[in-house]
Amino acid sequence: MAARQPVPTVFRQLLGDAGVVEPGDASAAYLAERRGLFADRSVAAVVRPGSTDEVAAVLRQSATDGLAVIPQGGNTGLCGGAAPGTNTEGTIVLSLERLNTIRAVDAENFSLTAEAGCTLSAVQQAAAAVDRLFPLSYAAEADCQIGGNLATNAGGMNVLRYGNARELALGLEVVLADGQVWDGLRALRKDNSGYDLRDLFIGAEGTLGIITAATLRLYPAVRERATCIVGLDDVASAVALFARLRAESGDTITSCELMGRMPLETAIAYAPDCHEPLPAQHPWYLLVELSSSARDGDLARRLERALAESRDGVGDYRIASNADQATDFWRLRNRIPEAQKSAGASIKNDISVPIADMPAFLQAASEAVIARCEGVRICAFGHIGDGNIHFNLTQPAGMEPSVFLAQWERLTQAVHDVVMGFRGSFAAEHGVGQLKPGEVARLKDPVEQSLMRSLKAALDPDNRLNPGKVVPPGPS
Amino acid sequence: MAARQPVPTVFRQLLGDAGVVEPGDASAAYLAERRGLFADRSVAAVVRPGSTDEVAAVLRQSATDGLAVIPQGGNTGLCGGAAPGTNTEGTIVLSLERLNTIRAVDAENFSLTAEAGCTLSAVQQAAAAVDRLFPLSYAAEADCQIGGNLATNAGGMNVLRYGNARELALGLEVVLADGQVWDGLRALRKDNSGYDLRDLFIGAEGTLGIITAATLRLYPAVRERATCIVGLDDVASAVALFARLRAESGDTITSCELMGRMPLETAIAYAPDCHEPLPAQHPWYLLVELSSSARDGDLARRLERALAESRDGVGDYRIASNADQATDFWRLRNRIPEAQKSAGASIKNDISVPIADMPAFLQAASEAVIARCEGVRICAFGHIGDGNIHFNLTQPAGMEPSVFLAQWERLTQAVHDVVMGFRGSFAAEHGVGQLKPGEVARLKDPVEQSLMRSLKAALDPDNRLNPGKVVPPGPS
């Protein structure tokens, strides 16, 4: 056997200089996620192929050389799915960032085809340029990439109306573990000509194949919005109001965000541009937005009528009378994550339950964490219209942050146990990555785990695609 | 080895008398699909388990005895997916009809859980009883079963707005080839805690597992509709009008059905209750329905305005002024399939292409079949809003039906070849079953076929679940 060349050299020969990131400072951003929670500098190379064919060539080379491959988009994920972990010798990071072409836009078919490395913002803009909406939207949209959005089945602010990333994908192009390319870039609304491969790759976090391009579903551009903030006595009233608003508004609700008094108060205290939205204080708030592509959907009037007729539990409300006021309402919601940091260390839970079970869940989960950590503050907010709440825990006032954070696993597991009692999800929006395979092993039905391992073995028999992510090791 | 008992006796011991259908007249309906195209009387038994546990017991017994299993719902499919084919010795038919309980209805979560054997009508009614809509709807709804709807990813009249059966499923319960039960009955809008097993079983036509129950997505009940019929010069005008109406109507279009003059004329000539809908004749017609859960969506006015402002190609239109008139419009569309029979033998194509490509597809496909069969009449109608047209061919006037039908494969293949040129689907709505595995082998990317075989081998290694359906044999 000939002496092996260094891994970067092999890929430089394959991809040219532009295709390999120099070790050192240049590669640092690829080797750690942004908060520094998941990082490893022992990877063999960071490669940046410039086309689908080059991705395929990298995969073939990796198969030959027995290298594992970590696919990476914008590296904005919160569970370390795109970041190296530990023991990554014999592993390369494959960045999709150079595959950043919008290949086609078809306004009449309400679809476009984008390469994996296009930022979410770029996809939104390509849609807007033809008077269409690509509805996926969330805080990291300027940096995250559509390939990563699909690999993690990203959620965000408009799921209620338009679905997660999965529901927005019509077709995919995927490079498989052995370097074969599956061209599933179909722009069809109906296709029952075989198994649903598309949805298997979506949400698999790069463990079954590498998404290199996608054909996405577009919607008519939004022409009208109506935004309101509602003060509520309890969460049950929020659930009932949501159901009522869905019906009365002609299902034009695009967002329905719940905020507890605690996170709202934290945002107001922290951010000078955040103010009390209503004259009196309320235990819970709902931020509701309707939107429509019609020119005169009459949304504010519909909202006004539904709220005026609503029953017990609605304390007060305000409908934004102009775009600035709507921005004020949204700012309250959007400042919460940063404001929470100002209140001390926090432990975050990305969970979902059936919407109707949200009141019972919040009560049971709050009791569970308070029993384990006296003084812990519940900072609950998020997408109640999706049954997806960020059930975040802020440290007791005065406690040493490290003492609180040492309870991460214990408190998180307690919350997840309550979630499972409601047949909920312990990984609703942000995926599993390298953060939660242990919870998959602990909480998921063994039959489901075994199915996951069968699929992984079928599509990646040598376990070279993003190993250690998503799928827990099998029972020995 | 002990002498083996007859197969029906084995299952009678397992399931009781109610669990096995007597051979002869009683079992005939299970052994052939309704048109008699796919039939076989050599199956070893027809079993009717009464619960998920009994389905699991049947699968375990079948594994032990090496029996293949054909799962069957309402047996209304058009591609023979649920019917026995040839060479079915050592095979049983497993009817889900006794699993017909609505297990739970949750109006606030907009969801319900139904067992596989519930008819689609029963599911619709359970939703309506709590002021909700289950939007899946098509001609066979009184007889087809929700398990079969999901196994075939059924489409129908409302796909445009609400999606196919796949988009309406939140969770599944599935019995696997070895008799293990996967309990994936989650009622969640967001769950990224593992691979998407749900969508793998949906549309797999019972070849990967047997769906025994499903948690389904509900919508607010419809309170208002507006229906119109539009005469058009050409299909390009229909495509442009559809895009315009989507935007102007606030995306409340629920149906958008295209009809050529030929099928419309056939329906009017055949059915005494069908009449010319517009004063003049037009080459093409569009039947459009808007619907909304709001009480005053003002849909007719929106429709009127969008049509009045529309540009070239819209010849004339009429908006239904009451429900009876809307029914008259729909009758024109719904009578076409039976009317077509009165015009002689027909060859049906269930295809889809991107919506914007429909004009070019219709022209190319028409030329392809006319070149092969002079005088053939194009009977094109269907869901243009989904890019899914029933591109049906009616025999030339005066030709012997059998002479025309002898060209089935030749003409169908010619149409499918045109479809593939537009990256379309040769099995858009009705699935593959035993009718089209040959076309899967002929037309699908070999990489995709190989992925399908890998998944089949991973989940059903002994090929005992609905063998011979969907997946073509591998290259030898």
C-alpha cells in the first residue's frame, strides 16, 4: 500500500484550493458552534465543495478512505448537529456554503429551487422578487442555510399557517453515503410513484444523506396584516381563544405566541424599547397575527369582532393601529431570549405537547421543576399555536449560576418526563444533534429506536454520515 | 415436524370465528377489486382481526408460517394495491374493516384519532360533530377507509388547500412485518426527535408496515363558499388565472378543476341533469371554489372582482348565486367519469406535472397519442391547481373497443414518456399497486429504485408485506 497523503492534500487535489479551508483561524468557525458548546479541533479537514458533483466526489473519496463526514450549513443550530463533537479524528467537515445558487424560480407553479448553501434570507428574497412568499422565518435567517433548515426540519414563527420546513419542501437533491446522487428535485403537488424518500432525509440532520438542493413551495405574497396583544387570566383561555380565532378569522392566523408575565416583565425591564402593552398586568399574554394575500381581507375588523365576542378569561386587548404598533408588540416577544440572559443562567427546554394539553402540561412541569429547585423562575413563552413552548428555567435570584447549571440534566429530564406523559416531544423544533441522543435512548419507544437504527444501517451502513448524531447506539 | 393445520384453522384459533371470512361467496369481495381487473382466488385465508393486538398476532403468526400478507381497507383503489394479484398461494388478505373505532376527538387541538378501518365518511362526520373539518374528500369516501387513504396517500378535491392524506396525518400506529407495534400516535405540530417514520409508511401501500390507526389534522369547519365556472381560450389562461385567484382570494381557493370542452360536452350529452354552463362554448373551463371558516369572508365579491379584472383568455364566467347553482356546476365535473364510459372504451392516465408546464404538457402528450392512434379523443380534466390531470383517452369513434384497449401499454407509455420530460409523475394520485411497478422500473432513476429496495429490505427483509406491489424487482 502506498503511503497515504494527508487528508487536506487529498481534497485539495479533488476540489482545488477553494475547496479546502486552511487549518487555524480560517477553519475555527467550522469547528465550533457559535456558543462554543460543541467544538472539536481534531477533524482531519474542512472542505467546501463548489457543486453537487464535487459533494459526490468528496463522499466517494471519504468512502474510499474510511472518513466520516459532518455536513454543515450555517452552523446556527442549537443542538450541535452540524458541529464536530468529541473523537472526530478521521472525520471531515463538509460545508455546503459554496452551493449558493437559486437554480430556478417558477411563480406560476408557486415554487423555486435553491441550492443547500443559500441563506434562508436569500430564498425569501428570491420569492419576494416574483411577488411570492417563502414563509419559513426565524431569528437566524440571515445566516442559516436552506439545506440546514431542511436537514433539521426548522420551525419558526409561521409554522401554524404554513408548516415546518418539511411541509415547505416539494423535492430534494441528495448525495448519499457512497457518493451516488439522488435527483428528487420534483416540483409536484402530487406524486405517489414510490416511497417518500424526501421526508426521510428532511429532519435526519445529515445522518442519512447530504441535501444539496431543494425545490420549495411558495405562497402568494402577504398584502395585509393585523396584529394584536391580548391579556389573559390563564393558559386555558389562550387555548380556547386560539381555536376561536382560527375559525373566526378564516384560518388566517399566521402567528400565535404565548408569553408568561415573567418573560414579558423581564423584556420590559431589560430593553428600553419595550413597554407595558396593556393598562393592567395579566398573568399571560397572547400575541396574535393574521395575514392575507388579499388586498382587503378586512383582518383588523375580523380580529376586533372575534375578540369583542370572546368569553371568560380575556382580560383586555389591543389591536395594532399601524405597522409601528405591530412592531412594538413583536419587539416584546423578540427581546425575550436576550432579556432572559440578563436575569441569570437559564436552562432551556424545546418541547411540544398537544395544544389542548398546554395548561395541564405547564402546571405539571412547573411543579416538577419547583419541587427539584426551590426558587427557580419559569420563563415560558413561544409558539402555543403549534403546541411548542420554550419552557425555559431561569435560575433562582441570587444562586450561583454554575450551581444552577449543574442541575441541567436533572431538571431537563424532569421536564421531559412530564412531556412524555402528554405524548409530547422533547425535541420539538431544534432537533437532536449531539445534545439529545441520550434522551432518544431514554425516552423513545424501543420499537421506534430500532426502526431508526434499521434505516440508518440501510442508508449509511458504515456509519460515516454525521456519526453520533440523532441515533443513539443500539443495545449491546 | 407436526402436520400443519390449514391456514384458516390457524387464524380461527387465533382470532375466533369473527376473525376469518369463510371461503366462497363471503370472501369474494376481498379477493378482487371492484372492477374485476385484479383478482385471485388462491389466497390461503381472508382474516379480519378486531384490534391492533390481533393484527400484531396475525403478523407474528404469518412470520412463523412464512405467509405473505396483503393489507386491505375499503378495496376501492384503482391500481390493485389492496387486491390479490397472481401467484398468491401462501398469502393471506388482512382486512382492517373491524378496526373501525374513532378513538379520540380533540377539537381544541384540531385533531382526532381514528382506527384504520373507519370509512373516510365516518372520519369526516366525527370532525363535523365538533365543528371541525377533515378535508380529505373524494368519490369513494363512503366506502374507502382511512388506513387505505393513508397507505395510498390519497388526494381528491381539496388537495390544493389542505394537501394530500400525508399532509393531514400527525401520527400513526403501525404493525411491522415481525408483528411489533410502532406507536407513533402523536398529535403534535412539531416533533424533531428522530427520523420521520410516519411519512415512510404513508404512501407505501402496505409494503413496509400495516397502518392500524392514525391521528389526523382537523381544520375549522367551512361556513362560506363561492363557486364559479369560467370559460377560457386556452390552458395557459387557466394557469395564469389560478395564480391570480390564489393571491386575490387570500389563498382561500379550495378547488380548481380544469375541464376540456370534450369531457364537458360528453357529460352534457350523457346526463340529463347537466347543462351548458355559459351562453357560448369555450375550449376550456375552470371550476373554482373558494371557502372559508369565517362568517363573512365576502368570498363571492372577491371572486367577482378578481374575475372582472382578469386579462386575456377569460372568455366568460358565472358565479353561483346560490348553493343549487354551485351544485349544478359541480355536477358537470362529477359526471365526467361515468359519461366518459358512454363514449366508448377509455385509457386512463393519472399524471402530474408542475402547474406552469400544464399547457406544454397537454400539447405534447396530445400530439404523442394522436400520432400513435388516429382519431383518439383527448378527455382531459382534473385538478389543475395540483398539476394533476386525468389525461384520459377515449377511443376513436367507431373503433372496436378491444382494438383500442390493446394499445393500453403503448399509449400509456407514450404519455408517461412525455410526463417524465417535464419531471412529472406517472402515478400522481392513485399509487403504483400492482399496475405500475413496471413503470417504476422503466422510468424512475435507478438510484431512487435502489433506495426503495434498501428501505423495503430494511423493514420487510422476507418480502412478506404486500409483495409484488410498488417496488419493482431489483436488477439480477
